[in-house]
Amino acid sequence: MKVIEPDWSLGERVGAFTTTRDGGGDSEVDSTHPAGLAQRLPAEPCWLEQVHGSRVIQLDDWRAGIQADAAWTDRDGEVVVIKTADCLPILLADRDASVVAGIHGGWRSLAAGIIDNTLSALPVPGTELSAWIGPAICGRCYQVGGEVRAAFVDHDPVLAAAFQADADRWRADLKWIAAHQLRAAGVSVFDSGRCTFEESDAFYSFRRDGGTGRMASVIWKSR
């Protein structure tokens, strides 16, 4: 199973990667690739029921089927996992590797404040955090209606820079939005630079394929 690792400088104290299509099968990664994924992890990942909301949980409160779109832990070996197929997988860790987190960044979650909620939940300031934005649909490929633009721009006019008019629709750069929100809190941002829509051999894409599989983005503190 091929994976993509963050290009940040946190060393071996933090484990993190995103899976790719090179794992066999076309179904969801958590039901199709358990063996390949498990071999790379220190423990079973704590899967969330992602609902495009703004809820953040600490893994102390995790249970099967819990609804949330971000999670964090300060315990060694606990695995945060985010599933995506165009939305942003955002992985975070602090410079001392005392805490790690993962965010499912769809447009609804981003507009609802999932990034600010996650940063507020963490016991370290944003200036000590690094964030990696994994493979996701890019601004060239993501078309949305005016209501999506309004959900962001009405709250923060600066975010108009993330939207380019395209006939009666807009091309939206969710990576730009997430990076702007993270940097506003002092977070150092790293971007994979990979587009799920454009790279059909490497990634699943809901926008491109309709019903499809998912990539898993995982992060944990090493023991």
C-alpha cells in the first residue's frame, strides 16, 4: 500500500500519512484495506462518523459511531484518522509532539468553524503547531454555487480571494481558505500540493467518480 507522508520537520516523534488508491479494491478504505493499514499503525485507528459539522472530540471520549469531524489526542500510540475523497484532510502536531489532531475539512465544516474549534480544543497555542493539508480537490477543479461563496465571504470578506468566477458558478480553493484560517492563528502550514480530482491513478474523488472509496489520513504520537 503506497502512502504519502507530510513534508514537515517533526521527525519520528509523530507518525502520519495519507493512503492512496494503491491498496486493492474500490470500496471504503476502512472496510477494504484493514490489513495493509493496520501493518503501518501502532493501534487500531479511532474512526469517526463524519457529518460535515464542526464538532471536535478528544479521543478520551471516542466510541464507535461517534459523530465528529475532528479529533485530537495527547496519548502515545492513539491513532486519529480522517476519511476523505476530495475534502481536505488536515493533520496537526505541535513542535514538542505532545499533541496531534486531524480535521475533516469539507466546505460546510470549514464554514462552520471546524479549524477554530479544533485549535481552541488543543492544549497548545497555534504558534507551536504545524499543519499538513493532504491530498484534496484543488481550486481549479472545485466548482460551487453562490451560496457556498456567501457562507465564507459574508463571515470574512478576505476569503473572496479563494473564489474565481466561472460563468454562473465559482471555482473555490478550499486549501487556500484552510491555510488562511490556520495561519491567522499562527500555525505553520504545509501543503501536499496533490489534487484528488486531477490524479485519478492515485486518489479517489467523489466529484470525479460519484460513489467511490476514501483515503485515510492518520496521525499518532510515537512512543
